[in-house]
Amino acid sequence: KWPDLCVLHIDSHTDCHPVDPADPYNAATQFSHVALEQRISPSASYHVGIRGTTYRAGVLGHTRALGYNVITMRDYMRRGEADVLAELHDAMKGRPVYLSWDMDSFDPSVAPGVCTPTWGGFTAREGLQLLRGLAGLNIVAVDINTVSPPHDVMGMAAHLAAQVALDCMFLLPRHS
């Protein structure tokens, strides 16, 4: 339905591990599959906020070898929000965008109830500003994932995920 679809994946992990034939489909391989199956355009797709450890060596290299662009959290903080948003808008302009927002992109201090909490993430303000800065992109689909209610403290991650969902709904009709 969406030729030239690109992915904007905001996460602490790329979820782009090499596919293991013994366990081909898991939460660490979905972005490998969509690239290998040519369902998206990796060269126009981004993984932003990456900082987490992996259980396998070479994941960033594999992600880049599939053609994805990777902006680590270190790069994001060094470059700044405006510079990163300008690059995303330039690369994705006029293309349909699938936005995948993993709640562990936020720091555990603001979103403790996630499946893989990873320190050094976005504050609530930083993450929401990044999200709101995507206005103007042709976002055609969104997922918000990895809230873990049993691990959530006072519903912090759930409430922040609800705000992310609301902001995403505002983004959907705002493409140029």
C-alpha cells in the first residue's frame, strides 16, 4: 500500500539483530526482516536514540550493513535536536513514514515500566519535543511498544505512553 515506505524507529536498541535460523522471529529481529524482505527502504530509514547493550556482538554493524541510518543517543545529544530533526525531515520528505516508538527510548527515571530499561535515555520533555518535531512528515502508521505494567512504578510509563499516543494521533493528519 505504501511504496517507498521508510521507518523511523525511536528506541534504545535497533531490534535489528542478524536472523538466527533456530529462532528467526523475535523482538530483536523485526527490522532485519523488513529490510531483507524489501518491505521498506532502509536507506531512508532511521534508528534514533540507540544506546542499549545487546546479547550479540556486531548488531550496529549489521544494522548499518542492511542500509539503515543509526543515530545513537550519544550522537543525538552531541548534534542536538534541531540538527537531527532537520536530517530526518530531509531524508523522509514526501515519503510515507512508519513510526515505531519504543518506550525504553525514555530514561527509566521517567518510564520505569518497560521491558528493557536502559539508562541514559530521553527525558520526558526531550522525547516529546522530538516527537512533536516530526510534524510535517507523512506518518502513515504508528506503534508504541514495550510498556510492562508489572514493572511500572505508579503508572509512569503507561501515562507517558498515553501522551506519546495522543501526540502521535495529532501527527497523523499533519503531513505536508
